[in-house]
Amino acid sequence: KRSKPEEEKAAVISLLKGPVPDVVGLCEIGTAEDLAEIQQRLRDAGVELPHSHYSGGSDPVRHLGLLSRFPIVQTERPNDTEYKIRGKTFSMNRGILDVTVEAGGRRYRFVGAHLKSKREMENADQEEIRQAEARLLRQHVDGIFTRNPQERLVVYGDFNDTRASDSLKIITGTYGQADYLTPLPAEDRSGTSWTHFWDLHDVYARIDFITVSRALKTEADFQSARILDDKGWDRASDHRPVLAIFRAKDSSR
């Protein structure tokens, strides 16, 4: 896969540096060196995120990455990344990223994913694949809650499906239950909530989400969550980033 042109790289950094983030979760990262380049470019732009983690699945090109201002104290890999559809075994393409950071004496666990796109495949149904990957993601989340029901958990990523889809319902779980993951609402400055424009089909949709566990819900600033629509976002990506802010109950941040 070719590297982004310089203009697009600069647009990514311009978009990310605006809110001066503490943690950045990234999808469609090429190599570990590409992640390090983003880290260095952000540093040059005044955003210091010295801690990083790089992860992936069976896709040799597209990976997941996370950059953090806070120390990474733990990483995990999912126990199971394979599934079957009509007797044929598949492997989760982009895998699952699982990172715990410690900030202000508290631990925040970030689980990132990039599920199958809506583009059709010759050997399987894209929707079936996406739902199978969603089940593996939820299985990983359930394992986390089994070990610690009070985990302060953020599950995020490009889920390639909308809020009402079966894939999202699999990931979030049953509303009202203790293990439900609440999707944070977010809008841009004009009040719209789409994160992706699929030019081939002229479709605007919200397919990128940040969800939180019940233990973290009280720290999520629902009013401040937003979709970044700074000028030039479309040169950076065909997705618009989602920003979430967490404020510890006994802290000003």
C-alpha cells in the first residue's frame, strides 16, 4: 500500500493536533514505522504522545495503533480471532487492540477495532463477516467484564456500520444491562453526526464510534463529545475523527 502524499499527512496532523489529545486511537495504520512517523509529526506540532502500541490481525497492510500522553501499563491480545461461515474459517482482518493507560492514579482501558467494510467480497457476505467480527470483539469485552465488572473501559473504532445495525447491537450489548456499552453522541459544528462519506454510493453515515462501560460513563463529558470537522479534514481521510473528553469526578480534567 502506498504511503499518503505529504499534503494528506500534513492534513492528518493538523486535524489531530487541534484538540491537543491525551490519547489517539488510529485505524488503517500501515507499518509500525508509519505509526512512529505520526507520533514524531505530532511531537513536532507540539503534541507530546510518547507512549505507543501497534497491533493487527491477518491483514498485512492495515493495522491499529494507539498513542498516549500517559504511560501504557498493560496490553493484551484477544484469545480468539477466528470464526467460521458455512464451514469456512476466516481470521479477523485487523484484529483487536487492547491497551490500558494510567492517568492521575486511574486506569483507562482502550479496546479498538476496525471491522469489515461494506465492500462486497467474492468468497463471503460482507455483512456476515462484519457481524462475526463484532461477535469476536464482544467476546473479548465479555472476558474483560468477567474478570472485572467495574473495568473503566472505552471500546472504539471504525465499526463500518450504523447505530441501528446488528453489528453495533452485538458490540454494545443489551441496553440497561450492567455490561452495556454506551455510545457517546457527537456532532460537528453544524449539528450533523456523520463520520464517513462513501463517494461511490453518495452516502453519509455515522460508522465510527466511541463507547464506554458503565463504570466510566459518569466520567464521560457527553456535552463535549464532538466530531472534528476542521477545514481540510477531507484531505486527511474519508472519515472524520470522534473526540471524547473524560473528567474524573474529583478533578478539574
